[in-house]
Amino acid sequence: MKLSSTAFQHMGAIPSRYTCDDADLSPPLAWDDVPNATKSFVLIVDDPDAPDPAAPKMVYVHWVLYDLPASTRSLPEGMTGKSLPTGARQGLNDFGKHDYGGPCPPIGRHRYFHKLYALDISLGDRGVVSKQKVLAAMQGHVLAEAELVGTYERKRR
């Protein structure tokens, strides 16, 4: 599978439009080369460089989407819970909300991993879930995965 964005290239800078310094919109994403047996997708966006890339202490979760329908091949800019494809669900991010929370690094240039997984099942309604619970539920059901990494560093004010 391949995951891409028209907003940034792999390992390229994420435009401020998709961060806490601007509109904080989710970036447009698209994917292809999907396995035929795919029943749903999971998308997780996280930052392994928190809080400081020189001394990371945690992986900060920015977005958890699951049960994206198998027919889905893209997400437009500015996706929210109200505009998700029918059947798609969101888990809780580390901002304490369900919608996308853009990059907002306190120090240094951070990497933001957009990870897409094709599953052979739909996970179903699991209530309020974290990234860890979604990852546990999808174990043994991943057909393929793709990754797109963008970077962001806040301008000093």
C-alpha cells in the first residue's frame, strides 16, 4: 500500500495550515495498492519525538481513526467526526478529543507518522478507545500497512 498527501511529501515539512499555529485542519490523505481482502482501514497519526526530539519521553497521539470503509481511498482536508465516511469511528487522542489535533511541538523539529493499516475485519463500536486498544484489537488482522512522515517545527516568537 502507498499513503500520500498533496500537502507535504514523505519526510517533508507539514504546512502550518495543518498545525496548532494556524487552522489545525487534518491534511488531505490518499492511498492505493490496497489488498483485495480489505474490510476496513485504521489510520493513526502520532509523534514519537515528544516532548523534545533530543530527549523523547513519549509517543504523542494526534489522531485515531478506525473502521474506515474498505471503499475509502482518501480523506479530504479538514476531516472531522461529522464528515467521516459512514461507519468510520474515532478513538481518543492525547489532546483528550476524538478529532484530529495537529502538530504543536514545544521544542525542536518533530516527526509526525501517519500510519495506515488495511484490515481483514471491521473492529466495530468499541466505545471510547485509545490508540493502544485499537492496536490490540487489530492484532492478527493487518493485511498491509503504509506510512507517511511529515515534520514540523514552530517558528520562534
